[in-house]
Amino acid sequence: MKRLFIAVAALMLAVACAFSVSCADGGSDCLFAFLSVRLKGNGDGTVSAYAQNEFALTGGKIPVTLELYCSQSGEDYYLLKSVSSDGLGAFETLSVTAEVGETGAFYARIVYLAAGEIRYISSACVTYGTDGIRVM
């Protein structure tokens, strides 16, 4: 049982490191952060994108830009809206909302600086109807 616990803990640590941000020398005072990005259809003709700093070691902040993209054809995506934060601290969220207009595929992307390089995290592409509800 102890070996199983150690194996599960090691796997969880490996997954956390694979999706984390090491932001030392990235222009912020944070040493380690875990960022996430997601979409949500609001059911009122709008779609929202959320960027969240799930965890930050030393409580530092990391500057991020959240971008929301759309495509009616599924090929040529264009930027609908974007918003920037000077520093997204631990457990803080940044959001942007846009009108759907017509049925289309959406995705969100976070742009941030880590270890002196510009990096990106993208959400999955999701299709929403004109009412802002996910199309299966």
C-alpha cells in the first residue's frame, strides 16, 4: 500500500510539472506557477474564457494575456477579444466574454513570459451555437 501511495504521488508530481510554469527570470517575482485556461458557454449568446493561476510558489504574480479566438469554418481562427493582467497571483482569475454571433468553434489561449521566453497554453476547441450553448 505504501508503494502504491508513493507511485501515485510521483505520478501526480510529474503531471503537475508537465503543465506548470517555471517563471524564474521571467520578469516576475514568482518561482513556480500552475496556470490553466478554459472556456464556458453562458447560455445567453456569449462565450467566456478564463485564465487562472491555480497555484504559485512564493505567492508571486505572473503577467498574462488571455485571448479568445473564433472560427466559423473551423480553419481560419480570428481574435475576438483579449485582456491582459500585469500580474496574475495565486488563485486569481482573469476572464474575457464575447458575443457568439453565429455558430462557430472557439478556443482560448494564455500568453505569458517564462524563463525569458514567450509561451502559450491553449484550451480545447469547442463549438458553441448562437445561444452560447455547447454543440455536441
